[in-house]
Amino acid sequence: MKRTRRILAATVIAAALSIGVSACSMFADTSVPVATAKAPTGVDGAVNFDDRYISAGTGQKKVDIWFDAMCPVCGAFEKANGDTLEKAVKDGSVTLRLHPLTFLDSLSGGTGYSTRAAAALTCVGVHDKARVLDYYQALFTDQPEENSKGLTDDELAKRATDLGITDISGCLERGGSYQAWAQANTAHSQSGPIEVDGTKVLDKIEGTPTVLVDGKQFTGSISDAAAFEKFLNDK
């Protein structure tokens, strides 16, 4: 059954990339690691644990992205649109709110890579909140392929220090609560409802990346940079 799921997932993703649309589909797999720590609450640094996001920027316009660090379509979206989002964050027009999900844990050889990468981004958000966008981008630089073991915790920490970000190695060693938070967010993404600023915007997350600008979903091709930039600027 697991092999069938992986083949089906790979087929869906290949088709998505070939036409430049769609997303990594959500496939349930009960064999993935489950964090047993208690998820944090409240706000700490750039992380709003209650509203399930890690923020970058302070702009009035809100961009929400649900992503999985191992999802190749998320990587393709970042490659096509990352410069546009970076400019909008840095010029003060946008607040980027990142919602890390973990559903591709089952495709990382038992290492729970999606969960660990989500915890690493959370560590950066808590300890070096001004560098969230930099680290998010680093997760998609030489992005690990599905069915690989992903990056080790040491490699995840090194991606931070290589950028001059606060050393997160100790945070990752104690990162059980952040892993639990990311996994709880993934469960919520499937049960819904998905709310943005107190307003329901979706029943659930159907796949990643799911991208909303001020609560409206971008439904164009993930690789059409011009279309996304127009959508972003028109909202």
C-alpha cells in the first residue's frame, strides 16, 4: 500500500510540474513519526502558535502560504515567485505568513524530514525573527528530493549559521514541542476550517503550496511569475 501511495504521489507531482499548476497532494500515512511533546501556545518572536504561522515582514497586505519543505511543487513556486515575495516583504508592502506542514514525512526514509524542517524554521522564527524569510528560502536551496532522508539536524542548523542566523542546533535538540506544533497544524489543515484573521477562507488545505493574498487563493500556474505578481499587486 505504501509503495502504491508513493507511486501515485510521484505521478501526481510529475503531472503538476509538467503543466506548471496544481500542488503536492495530501496523502495520509499513519507510519510517519508522531511528536509526543505539548505544542506551544501564544506568540513568541515571529511565531504565532495560536494562529498557526511564522511571519516575515510587517506590511499591510497579508500573504499566507501552506507548504511542506519536501514538496517539489513548493520548491517550484519559490523558484518562480521567491524574488517577488522577497521584494514585497523587504519594501514593507507585505507580511508573509508561513504555515509549515508535515504530510510528506512518509517520503523521507523514516527521518521525519518535513517535521524537522518545520521545527527548524520555527526555531529561527523564535530566536532570530528578522531572518525568517532568509531561512525559508534556504530550505528550498538544493531542496532534498522525495524519498531521500532529507537534511540532518546538523545540516538544518548549518543552513542557518551559513547565513549568519542565530545557531539553532540547541533549539533543534529540544525541538519536540515545535515538531508537535507543526504536526498539529497538519492535522488541522485536513479537518479545517481554514481561517485567516478570523474569517473562514477554505474548508481544508487540498495540497501544497496553497497561497492566499488577503484571504483570496491564487489559482494560477505556480510557475507563472507574471500572473502571480499581478495577483499580488491587484489585491
